[in-house]
Amino acid sequence: MATGPAQVLEQALHQRVSLVLKDGRTISGELLGMDEHLNLVLDHSEETTAERTRRLGRLIVRGSSVTSLFAPGRMPAKAP
């Protein structure tokens, strides 16, 4: 049975996830939802760079900017 990105995200709903973006930043937060383009809504989010960590609150992350998603108890999911 194949598992696509949408199925992985559905299993991670309401859990804390970490995203690695194309520009090297890491965003973590509670996954609240997604749309058909795999744009993600995170709550209680934080952005981490080499220099600092800052709180962002509720955030929409464009799906095309995500390279990897890490969810609790799952292997990293690579973006298509």
C-alpha cells in the first residue's frame, strides 16, 4: 500500500511537526490542517535559523517551499 504526502500529513494532524524549508530554515509547530496544494497551517510555530529561534504563532506555510517534514514516530517525508 503506497503512502503519499497527503496521507502522511493526515496522520500527523494535531501533532507537533518540524518542516525544513528550501532556504534552510526550520519551522516547527502543531499541524492544524492542509489543502490540496499541501500548503500547511501550523499553530504555536517557531522558526529556527543558525542565529536564533523566534516565535511566530499561527502560520501558513506554502507547500512548495517545504523540502522535508518530520513528524513524531515517523520517518522523514521528502517533498515530491
